[in-house]
Amino acid sequence: MGVSIDESKERWVNALEKDSLPWTNVITKGGPTSEVPMTYEVFGVPTNFLIDKEGTIVARDLSPEQLSSWLENNAL
């Protein structure tokens, strides 16, 4: 799931169309200083989180290679 912290909904929609992202995407209201980025300490973009089935953040800012390795070593 992608969560945008863009201040402009129009720019966000344009980026979605341009990038053809295959996952669900939403936008927060209030931009980079809104509740969501402040709660999760998002100070730069892109930022990613790996969240387990209980909703706990188990890793953050993984490269594709690190994600593959993490999944190989930790997935059931």
C-alpha cells in the first residue's frame, strides 16, 4: 500500500497515472506535517515499512534486495 504525503491531490493523481503503480495508493490530508508522517517519523520520500500480520513494523527502508532476504529468512 502506498501512502502519499503530497500537498497537491492533482500532482499525486498525475504521478499515479505516470508511474502505473500496481498497489493500492491513498493520500493523507495535510501534507508532510500531517498526523500520518509525524506518527511514523517519515522525514523523506520514499520511505517504506514492512508490517507483519499483527500490524507491527518489523523493518523499514528496505531495498528490494534486503526485502527479498528478509522474506527468505523470516516468512512462514
